[in-house]
Amino acid sequence: MPPVHSRIFRVRHYECDAYGHLNHANYLRYMQETAFDASAAVGYDMPRYEELGTLWLIHETDIEYLRPLVYGDSVEVRTWVLDCQRVRSRRVYEFYHTVTGGLTAKAVTDWAYLDRQTRRPCPIPPELSAALLGDAPPDGVPPRQRFPSLPPPPPGVFRVRRRVEWRDVDPMGHVNNAAYLSYAEDCGIQVARFYGWPVKRMTAEGFGIVARRHQVEYRAPAMFDDEIEVATWIAAIRNTSVIRCYLITRPSDGALLARVQSLWVWVDIQTGRPIRVHPSFRTDFAPNIAAG
């Protein structure tokens, strides 16, 4: 079993959204911090990677939210490496409420090992792989899954443009991975308003829409002051949930920066329990729903 590293975070008030829940992008920030600590614990901290002339960047993230965390909660994030394959390594994360012991979220990130100067993939050294995996790799490692194939956007695909702000950029000099979820979330709020369902109306109807799962593929970096475009459409509607797709691009050169597929669930605001999608939703959002 690879070494398991854990770190405890206390949910701060400014990390919560309007529902009072830890915002979904902040889970990714907790994951990143815990991953950095885990690497340092086996002898590979930031200065060590600088000496090696390499760095890790996240290529894909898959996170599932099971129970919400709220202000004042303490959560233990446990992480370990699942595999190391030439230039990529998967890392697992589990979030446990420190009082109840309940599993609140789980995730996997696929990290790419890069040359610091060229930002091109380079082979993971055997000694680094051995340090991350410990005495033996975990048993029953699941195969890698391809990122979901997004259906073609419908005629009513919704688009918003924005500038990358200074707060979005991390010490690597590009947009932090968690910020892309914030971009998608903001676009989701705007598309709902565009089709007649602002948050105020949802609240009056007694329901909210919360994230159950996000799958993100990072394709190219965005930099400070870049203009980016977020396009979104619905891939499928189920009884209590909707699958929504997002493409994040840079109009100046047409670069695809990230793809996101999200599962959003309708919940009763008072109980937090899933409820059926509002009857008029399919009609109101018809132009934004992919064919089939």
C-alpha cells in the first residue's frame, strides 16, 4: 500500500457559497494542498522539484460530492498515489468529517510530470515513483478511463466571455485548476438566468441545484488578462438531475483550455433531499439541450 497522507482543514466562512456549503472549487484547493504535503512527506517538496527542473500539473480531475460541508466543520483529507505511468500519475483523495467520520467527498486527479522550462512531459524518475508508491503499488488498480465524450452543442449553446483576473493565477503563472470550476459555476448561474430561472426564482420555488460530480480535463493554460469564453449546454436530463457540459476556450487563438462535464442535482432547500426536476425546465431550456 502506498503511503497515505492526511491533513485536516477547518471550513472557513468565506469558503462557503450562498447555500452555506463549502464551495465545490475549494475542495480542489484542499486536494492540491494535501498533495503538495504528501509529496514533501516522502522527500519531494517544492525546492526538490526546483532542483530537478520539473513540476507536476493536473491533467484531469474527477470529484464526487457525497455530503455537504459547512462553516466550522473540520474535514480530514486523505490521499495516496494510485499509479505512476511514464509521465503521469493518478492520486486518490477521500474527505472525512472529523466528528461523524462520514465520507463527504472522493476524488481522483491525474497529474502530468513536466519539464519546468519547456512545460513538456518528461519521464517520472524510478526513484520518485518508488517514493510515491512506497513498498508496493495498491492492489486492484482500476484502468484509466477516457474523459467523457461531450455531445455536440445545440443551436442554443450559451456563451459568456470574461477576463482572467489576477486572483485566478497561481505561482505557476497560469490559471489555477480550481478556478476553472468557478468559471463553469458562474456560467451555469448566468445560463439559468438567461432561460428564466434566476436563483431568486429557484429559491421562491423551494429548490436549489447543487453539484454532485465534476469531471474536468485541462488542455492548455490560461494566463493573466487572457480573454476566455465559456460555452455550456445540457447533455441529458434525468428525474432529479441534469448533466451539463462546458467548453472553456481562448478566442484570440482558438485554444481549447478545458472541458468540464458536471452532474447537477435538484434538492429541496429545507431538507437537502433530491427532488424531481421542475416540470417546466425541459421546455424552458429546450434550445440549450443537446439532440438525443
